[in-house]
Amino acid sequence: LHLTQTYLYGAYKGRRELLWISGCVLLGLMLAMAFTGYLLPWDQKAYFATTVGTNMASDVPLIGGWLKRFMRGGNEMGTLTVSRFFVAHVFLIPAVLIAFIATHVYLFRKAGAAGPPSEDPVKPRLPTQRFYPRQVVIDTIVALLLILILGALAHFSPTELGPKADPADTQFVPRPEWYYLPIFQWLKYWRGPFAIIGIIVIPTITAGLLVLVPFIDRRLERRPWRRPIAVGIFLLILAGFIGMGLMSVRDDQRDPSIAKQVAKQREETEQFMREPFEPEPALSTLAAANVALADPLAAAGKKVYESESCDACHGENGIGTNAGPKLAGATAQKPADELSKLLRHPTPKMLAGEMKPVDVSDEDLKALVAYIKNLK
């Protein structure tokens, strides 16, 4: 919003080139904050949207593959990815932000306020005013209003947190937040060998032109109605962004399969938000694993559990995922022979949930049952 106001009012004119450039850098840093912070909730949307975002990095010429691995901390998304994004989001980018905010304020104080659009950007005619007390009072009131608005939004429309990320869920349809929807739609038009044009070339040229605005528009005229070309270009780009965002939503609604899956994902998120928050400390998970491994037969069953890829659906130590129900504590009351029968011959409901019969030896089945029953 600040950059938009600066552009429309022509406040970048009159020896304010460095002030404008520092503002453009701050815009890029804010986008980087949005991207790195997106993964940190580690829910389904965060995981798959960041997967798409980091895949885009591989399209960068020469260093694309290295850049993707650097961002992820390896070839796949995992705990190293979360660690890197956390450090970038909490420490690195904020440090650079503070440095550029200080630079921006210094340049602003040095160049002086541009004033209203009718003012001369080089030789202002209006007398200057002291920052204190009038401007301090205005800034304080606006800051308090923003805090109240954010508090109201947090109470009445809290940020959604969905189910925990499940890389094995092949049905999930990743969709970014509203502010990235235009970019998401834009990328649809650049496929195959032309992807580099839409992902690298055009955005780089656009960013370069944005930075060079003060050097391109050298006229001292600042009033928006006297700058039809500059304002027209801005309105055209703004209309394009809004249009592509709406087109992205429309495309999803017109595709029955995607619309159904997106609706299902929203229901899952709403259901997850309604459930009481129950933190699951790492110590409790570790304790459950240690209880199971205290029995040698259960220890052998853990190997069967992993070799048969049971953890892909039921999660590590049977904690459950979107693809399969929780086993820890859910089977303790079932007799071992009944549980063995269910594993050999799943019920129609289990088969409908893509549960396949466990085809292992009797000894391995006995060990697997012992492991599952010991999970707490």
C-alpha cells in the first residue's frame, strides 16, 4: 500500500531515487517473509504449496538444481527444510529488514517529505512541520487502530491451521493464499520449455523496471490526473492481478474433480479447527515407542510395521494420518486373535479405505500384532 501511494503521488521524484529503491527492496523482503513463513505451520497446505514453490527454483538457469536443494536442505522436503525456513523467517530476513528500514528512514529524513501531489518535489513551497507532537499523535492513533483491527481479525476470523502435513497424500490439491493466487494463475500459462520465460525472464524484467521508475519518469509533475500513462500502466497491472486471481478461483470451481477435492480439504480443515488443541510432545511419542520396544516380540513387529509400509498410512508409532486411522491406544482392548484376523481379512469398510490384507508369515503377523497392541 505504501509503495502504491508513493507511485500514484509521484513521491519518488526530486532526488528520491535511493528512497524508492530501498522501498522496492523492502517489498521483496516482505514477499520473502510471506514465502518462508508459509511452511512453518507444517500443515497440508503449507507443505504442498512450499513444494510447488521450491520446485520453481529448479527453473533458474545454471544454479536451479543447487538452489532447490539449498532451500530444502536436500532433495526432499523434511525437517531440514523447516529448520532452514525458520532461520530465514525469524533471523536472517528480519535482520535485513531492520537494516533496510533504518536506511529507508534515513533517506526519507535526508530527502524530506514529498508533501501533497500538487507540491514541487525539488523546491517545496509549503512550510515544514515538526514531527512531534502532531505527527506522533497521528501515528500513535493509526498504530492503535491497526492493533485493534488485527485483534478483531484474530478473534473473529482466525488464521486456519489444517491437518498435519502428509507427504503420502497424493490426492491433496495445493492452492496458495489469496495474495499469491495471481502468480499461481500466471504460472499456468508457461509450461514446458517456455516456463523459464514466465518464471524468470518476465518477472526479472518487471522487477528491474519497477526499480528504475524514478530514472524513467523524470518529469516533475506529480498529480495523478496529469500523469495518464504512468497511472494507466499501474491500473492495467492491478486489473491484471485481480483478474488472474479471480480466474484461478473460477478455474477451480469449473473443474468438478478439483472443486470436490478443494471442498473436501476445506471440510477437513474446518473439522481440525473445531477439535480441541492437544499438543503432542515428542516425549510422549518416544515413550510410546519405548513401551513397544520393551517387548522383544514387539521390537520384531516394529520392523514388520515399517517393512510393510504401515507407517505410510497410520504414521510413525501408529499416531495416525489423513490416509489412515490412529492405532496407538485404539487396539489395546482387542484380543490378539481378533486383531490378527482383521489384518488378514480386512472388513469391507477397511477395504474401502484402501486397507490391503497383510500378507506376511504367521510369525511376522504375531510380532506385528504384539507391536500394535503395545502402542499407547
